[in-house]
Amino acid sequence: MEANGQPEDRAEQRGPAFCYRHPGRETGISCARCERPVCTDCMIPASVGFQCPECVKTGSGTGHAPGANQPRTIAGGSLASDPRLVTKVLLGINVAVFLAVLAAGNRLLDQLLLFGQAVTQPYGPLEGVAEGQWYRLLTSMFLHQEIWHIAMNMLGLWFLGPPLEQALGRVRFLGLYLLSGLGGGAITYLLAAPQQASLGASGAIFGLFGATAVLMRRLRYDMRPILILLAINLVFTFTWKSIAWEAHIGGLVTGILLAFALVHAPREHRKLVQYGAFAVLLAAVVLILALRTLQLT
């Protein structure tokens, strides 16, 4: 909440914005493509946010960046005919892995879940992340053992995924999901007991929660629904037993930081800022893994 308050203070210091077509009309709405302020008479609903009449009519014009005639999302991604494709693929992978674990039993589960150090299982000693099996941070993201667990996570993915996929573009959305999950896994590896097993897509889902809040604030939408829903989930995080709160918080923080870079990157340096944010956060995950591994070995 405090971090969200700081940009508001800076916005107030800049003063109010006025419609570029009607200079006497104060507005809090900007065109999703050229980012010029537009009033309620000029704004035209688009797939994401609103656009000004010139962007809708010609896709070019005074003040538009080169290549603006190609439809882009607010984060610079390409508009897709199916804004749910990546969401459906991720949902399908989670369900497929769940069914595979049901069919194969605990042997497959033990090979994919996340834990820090080797433990003795019915099938013999297993190696953990500290022994070099870093892939467990990725595989555990798609792993669920209980029907209620996968049902809740997939409901969250289906609710949060399509709007974000539409707003960010497929590649950026997929990167957000995966990096949020890895961030949650890294914090779990860092803070949880070395032999504490962890699994589930919750870290990635909390990353989507954080990104949705950032996007809604960027588009000046009413944030109360997403903040209330996030607060309810955080209450469950810290009150229910057997929940890896480390993964939830790690995914949430990663999603917020990455989404802020994606939707607030200046147009002239958009790719540099966005790719840089991905690289920095991924490097942070690797650093956490390396430091924790040195501590455990």
C-alpha cells in the first residue's frame, strides 16, 4: 500500500492533465497507444484501456511514435486474436501434470517437488536443490497433490490470466508467470526449512495478483476489487496450515516489480527497460539460489 501511494504523490506534484483535443478539460485518462490525455468525449474503448480518435482512425499522426500504426498493447506487445491462448496452455499443463502424478504415484511427485536438501523417501535418498537440482523450482510450479489445491490455483489463473495476457502480450505474460513462480520458489528455498517440501502454482498466481494491481493503477481503474481479493488471499496465506507463505510473498513481490517495469517503461526505451527488468530479477533468483546453496553445503 505504501509503495502504491508514492507514485500518487508524484502525480499530484506534476499537476492535472488536460485533453489534448480540448485543452480546457481536465482528465485522468490517457490513450493506451500514444499516451496523450483524452477526455470522456474523446476516449474510445479499446481491447485494453482507451485510445484517442487519431490512433483509432489512422494509427499514426502528430506525436505518435514510429511504428504506431501497428496495434500494440500497453506494454508494447502484439495484439492477439485469442487473448487466452497462453492462459489455456498453462492451465492445460497444470492439469496434465496433476493427472500424471495421480497415475504415477508418489515416485513422480518426489522427483518434481521443491525442497532444499536430500531426504530419505520410501524409494531411497533423493537429491534436492542444494545438490544441484535447480530444475525443481520450475517443475514444482506445475505440481499439485490435492484437488482443492489445483482447483483454487487454476481458478485464479483463469480469472487473472486473460486480462493480463491481453494487456501485456503473450510473451511478456508468459515471462511474468514463470518468473513470479521462480521468485516464489527462490524465497521458499531461502527461508523455509531445508527438508520442507513445497509445490504448487501459488507463487505464480500471486505474481499475477501483484501485476493486476499494477496494471489497474496504470490504467486508473478502481483498484478496490483486486486489493480486497488480494487481502483475502493473504489472510488465508498466514492463517491456513501447510501453506508456503514464502512462495506467495516471493511471487507477489516479483510480479509487482516486473509488472511495474513492463507497463511504466518509457516508450523510447521500452525494450531496454523491460528486458533489463527480466534479467535483473532472474539474476536475483540465481543469486538467492547460489547463496542458499553455499549455506546448506
